[in-house]
Amino acid sequence: ALSQAFSSPARPPSVSIRGGTYEKDPAWFNVPRTVLDATSRRLHLQPDHPICITRQIIEANFPAPTYRYYNHHSPVVTTHQNFDSLGFPPNHPGRALSDTYYINHETLLRTHTSAHQADTFGANSSDGYLISADVYRRDAIDRSHYPVFHQMEGARSWDRRKVPNGDIAAAVRADLERLPRHNIQVEDPNPPFHEERNPLQECHTAAEAEAIGRHLKRSLELMVVDIFSRARAAAVRDDPNFVDEPLRMRWVEAYFPFTSPSWELEVYYAGDWLEVLGSGVVRQSIYDNAGVPSQQGWAFGLGIDRIAMLLFQIPDIRLFWSQDERFLSQFAGVSDRPDTIKRFVPFSKHPPCPKDVSFWLPLSSSSSSAAGGNDRGAFHENDVMEIVRDVAGNDVEDVRLLDEFTHPATGRKSMAYRIVYRSLEHTLTNEKANGFHQAVRHALVQKLGVELR
Ligand code: FA5
Ligand code: MG
């Protein structure tokens, strides 16, 4: 029996995702069943699903043949594609097991569509591209965050060897003139670049970066204006006396390792600013590594789910995963007739069940660890998020930190969270919410070694 065990070693455990088989490393694998199941849903390709409709409408704003569309990339990518190729430093916190779903140490579920940038810049023969896909992140729980969501990557490049006189700035400005205008006042107090906060790349002239930034901003503003006018038309079809609030947008300076200067675009929605995308002037090293060093341009990555929430007035990101006919039937036929969009009508409103939990962290994880790396001993809030998701699935709406303090004598740290349980499809009885909460308390002790207070 012993020799047999040696001659036929157990096959390493593996996992199948969208037709591929990947070796699981138990020291790294951290994908819960619910997230694994989501890899087969492909909502962005499901006709008449709001994520798919939104993708189609955004694509129409970036027309072929200038832009080419890629919608079928597998969610399983390498750490090289997701991080290294984009210039993420080795200790970047995004690489940690607390933030990212890993299959093994060099294979993961992409955390953003930028994972395909390096490959696409080299292979794409059009001036621009759009990549739509499902992406995966261990993240907060609230109405605009979900561990699986959808992004669209977009890019537009100009080639020094192909533009008149090799003058990229002039070519970009000419293309900008050809874009439509809009009359929405956009808040954009930032200079086109800023030496410390948002630097110009050495290889770019100020004129180049400025022109590329303006083309980027106008292109994306036009897309948001289109989404808003469609949302407004839907509201008026519903109620001819509908009066909407004016559209408000603002550009905020940002940082990404693969763009500079960089910005995020926020849209005012339901009483708050909602971040819809990150963007910037593509770092030259990305083009160089992709074998197209004569190109320059911009890139963005937007949250399709968040744009879909604006378009259909969908109040909670969890709804996109609903298989309930009362949800899905509201979008029937819209993929073929985007002019027939209707506002989403909540099928019923169910009361929230808020419950609090507070606990002491084990002493070993009380000291805050340096960010980044895969520090397994440290406490990470995303572990709390995942425990709650595991227990309550889509019946949890929001988890937030209420309070945290360190005991002056013992050095132990205490955390208090408020968890709001609420179902979108049925009324959650207090009994069921209590059951969830008991199970969460138990799992916090079992999995994180905390002491309940
Ligand atoms: C990125 O992912 C960058 N790759 C974007 C980018 C691409 C920048 C190209 C420059 C050039 P960020 O982490 O901010 O950036 O995510 C982009 C968008 O995804 C956000 O603005 C938001 O709309 C959406 N998003 C992020 N996390 C979630 C989440 N948990 N649930 C739903 N949407 C999310
Ligand atoms: Mg962001």
C-alpha cells in the first residue's frame, strides 16, 4: 500500500473555470463557492440583462471601427497580467490575499479589466478598444460594492508614425474638434497635470498630455450625458410630469501605476457622489512593453454596474444577480430596442434588520501590520465582509465599522460593526436575521479567533 501511494501520488486538487482547469494551491486558494459560481454567469453577455444593455449603450458611444470590442476574455489571469505588467510594486496592498481571489500563487481572478491592457495594446490593430468583463475583489459590503462586478476598459491611441508631421498633440486636438460638444457644466478644478500630485511623464510634452487629457475627458463626459439623457427619457415615459435634478459630474485627481496624469470621474446620484471610473494618460512603459513605442494615448476603466444603476435607477448592486422574474422581466426586449428603456420599479420594499457585533482581536493581530504583502496573521476587514457574505449571501445590504479602539493597558484592539440584513426579494423575519447574526458571530470566533464582547 505504501509503495502504491508513492507510485501514484494523488493528483493535485484543481478547479474548473469557464472551460479552463487550474491547479489549486491550498496555501493560496481563497475563492468561496458563491464567487466561483458567479464566474459562469457572464451578465454582460446576457441579452436583456441591465448589465448587458448598459454595455451595449456605452459601446455605441465608442463606435467601430475606431474602437474594437473584446467581450470574451476568461476571468482567470496571471499575477503578471493583473499586476506586474501594469507596474504595481511587489508590496502593493492590492496583491494581498485579503484583497484578491487567488487560485495559486501566480493565478488569480482578475481584479480589473486593466489585466488585459498589455496584451491588447500590442495586438489591437484599431486606434482604440473596449474590453468588457466580470471582475473580482474582496471588498466592502454596501449598495454600490459587490465582490463580483463588471468593468469596461477603454483606450484610444495615436501613433507618431501615422499622424501628420508626427505631431500627436495636433492630431489629438483635431480629433477632439470632431467630437460632439455638450452643455453640461462639469466640475474640474484640476490643472491638466501637477508636478507632485499628478505628474506629466518625462517623455510627453505638456501639449501632448493636455490634448490627450481633454480628449479623454470629453469622450467620457459625452458617454455619461448619453446615459443620463436615456435615463431621463425613461423617467418621462413613465411620468410626463417628471422633473429631474440636473446632471452633476466632477473630475478628481487620482493615482494609478499605469497612467499619469490620472483622474476619477464622479457623478452625483441619490444624494451622494458616486465614483464611476478611473482613467488617465497611458504610461509610456506600457506601450513600450507591448511593442508599440510610437503610440501615445489614454485609458479608462469604468464600473458597468454603477452606470447601470444610474441608467435604470437601480438602488442596490445586488439586484443584478437576481434570477427573480420580477426583476428580469422589466428589461425584456430592451437589448434590441434601447430606446424603450424603463425605470426599474422595486417589486416590494422590505424592512432592514440592523444588528451590531463587537469583539476583541487576538493580541497577535491587534498591532496593525504594514500594508501589503500577504500577512496571514493580521486582521483584515475584508475577512469580516466575506464571513458575512458566506453566511447571509445576498441578504446582507451593508456592513460598516462603528467603532474601533485599542485598550491602553493590554494593547488589545476592539472593533464594532453594524450589519444591515435585508432581502431584496422577500421579507426577512427577525428570526431569520437573528439566525444569520448568530452564525456570523460564531464564524468570527472560529475563523478569525476573535473574542466576542
Ligand atoms: C481600476 O480598476 C483601474 N483599473 C481603472 C483604470 C483603467 C484606471 C485604466 C486608469 C486606466 P478602480 O479600482 O477605481 O480602478 O475601479 C474602477 C471602477 O470600478 C470604479 O470607479 C467603480 O465604478 C468600479 N468598482 C470598483 N470596485 C467596485 C465594487 N466592489 N463593486 C462595484 N463596482 C466597483
Ligand atoms: Mg477608484
